[in-house]
Amino acid sequence: MIGNTPKETSYDVVIVGGAMFGSSVAWFLSNNPDFDGTILVVEKDPSYEFSSTAHTNSCMRQQFSNEINIRVSQFAAEFVNNFQDFMGNDPRVPEIPIHSYGYMYMAGNDASADVLRSSQKLQKACGAGTKFMTPDEIKRDYPFYNLDGIIGANHNLTNEGYFDGNTVFDWWKRSAQENGVEYIFNEVVAMTKDAAGRRVENVTLKSGETIACGTVVNASGPRAVLTSRMAGIEIPVEPRKRYTFIFSAENPLDRDLPLTIDPTGVHMRTDGTYYLAGCAPDDDLAVDYDDFAQDHSIWQEKVWPIIANRIPQFEAIKLVNSWAGHYAFNTLDQNAILGPHIDVENFIFVNGFSGHGFQQSPAMGRGTSEWITYGEYRTLDLSPFNYSRIINNKPFTEKAVI
């Protein structure tokens, strides 16, 4: 039973936010034999109903244009494929398959095709199974596509597709608590720094308690800047709305539909016996933190016409469910902000994943636990995501952003 009141008045690590990233950091830290500190996770929403975790499409891909993003996702595939081993072969833990129908990343012009070819070479060098396909090759393997306007596509059928990320989250949270991590349903409303402004000394909870801390981890999802401002820090993370639609087809496809990224930005994939489609709104602006209202015209006027054009069998479909969720959108470069602040040295970021979060959570949680424990990254070098690029206004460019 998770309560609202912390058991102690001081913790070595206080994690603000207990959804996917907060629980990833908590699990990796508590599972590290070299870390023996105390951990408090403060989560404001006991249902997680409005978290990005609850609204995820839980996809995994290695089709990125930067090596570190590829490596991060490759560790995710390793983690999911060996989930029981990573969880200590606990007999309660289920296997979690990756449904590897792959991404079909389509190019509608020569410049986009050149980017795909360049990325494919890098992905192949990293060991990914990505292939660049011509329209004839796409039609051979997936004859249901209308390929008008398509010059080519990248596709990878190995460790790329869908996985049950919510089961990973559930087990991280459960196992972390069994490892001694304390979760409370409360809210951090203030932070106090030392006289030099170099460290956060304590956090104040909505219920009134003041908690001393050795390290603060910002795992607040789309609300990340609200948490960082308590320590006097600005970060370019804001909530952006993303729409998901589940539909059935009167004439289903005879094979799995890869997660297809149309040149318009609309994407679609197999989703069990149904299909899933998603997109950003045309006016992709920040929204209120509690705004999850749906714009039903997006389905009728944008998504359905696009997917029916790309797959003519989808002219006769029925919408069965839909929702709006929030990306924790990094407006600088749509990549993660990770590691310590340059001045407030015990304030750690795990923020701004811009829709890549579930597939990046194993590597980022592991890396953050390494930083807290050792003061360095010991597996993957995650320094390209450091906060310093934010203050220096130097974007970390990733061309494969969906």
C-alpha cells in the first residue's frame, strides 16, 4: 500500500515523478550493488492516468540518424528480449516479445531519400538490420501500399516494432519497491538550495513536509520545467498534444502492417486485431498541462484520408477508440536532456524525450543510475544529451524525429 507521507525526513535520492522514467531510475539504482543509499519517489497522480506513460504507443526502432540514439534503442531491445534475466529470473516476471513488424520510413522526395540512405548506412554499421527499399521492393513485400509519390523507404524487421512497455513499467515499479525504494503519492512544490546555490538541500511536499536530499532527479515528463523552476532552472520542455486512433478494417490486410511513417507525418501500424494511427496536430503548439481534449476533426479530415490514400483497403474502416496524450517536447532539438545541471550539481535531468521515451527508458535509467553512483557513464556514453547544450543553444540534431 503506497501512502502519502514519507517515512523519513532525509533521503539520498529524491525522484520527482514515478512514471516510466522515475521508475526506471529507481529500479536501476536500487538494483545496482554499488549503490546503498535511500530513494524516495514522489508521484502526484496515483492513477498515472494523465502521464505520458499511460498514453504511449510503446514502439521501438533503431532507425535514427545518430549513433547514440541507435545504441540506446539497441539496449532497449536487449533489455526487453532478456527481460526475465534482467529481472533476476523472478518466476513471476513474464516474457515480453518484441513484435518485429518493423518501421517503414517512407521518403516522398529525393532529399528525404538521401537522408534515409545515409541513415541506413550508419544503422547497418551499428548492427541494425535496416534496408533501403525501392518502390518495386516495397510493392513486392507489401502489395497493399499505394506508392504514388514514394521514392523509397527504410525498413527493419529485427527488434523493431511494438513491445509491452507498460509491463516493463509495472515491474520496475514493483521490483524497486521490493528493493526498498519508497514511493509516495504526493507532490513536490518547492526546493531550497544551499547558500552558494550549488546544491538542492531539501524539497517541500504539498502536504507540508520538508525532506532533505542528496540528489534530486527530475523525472516529471511534460511538467519537467515546473520542477526545474523550483531550483531556478529553465529547460525547453513543454507539453505537446499527440493523437492516437484505433480502427478496424472491413477488409483487413493479409499480413502485418509495419509502423508506416507517411511523408505527411501520419503513421499507422498493426495493433493486434486492429490498427493504430497517430499524428501531431497541424498547429503543433504547447498546450495546458491538463488539456487532453480531442479534436475529432483530425481523424475525419486528416488521418483517414491519408491512410486511405496510402492503403486503399483502408477506405472502409471503423474508428473504435482514440485518445490524446502529451509529448514531453524538447523545443531545442527533440532529444533527451540528461545528467546534472552545470551549476546546481545535484539536480539531475531525465527529461524532454519528445516521444522516444519508452524505447529509451532502459538505457537512460541505467545511465542515470551510473551517474548518481559513480559520477560517470560506464556503459553507453550519454554525454551528447548533457544539459550544457541547452545553455549553449547547440542542438543535438536527430533527423529521424516522428
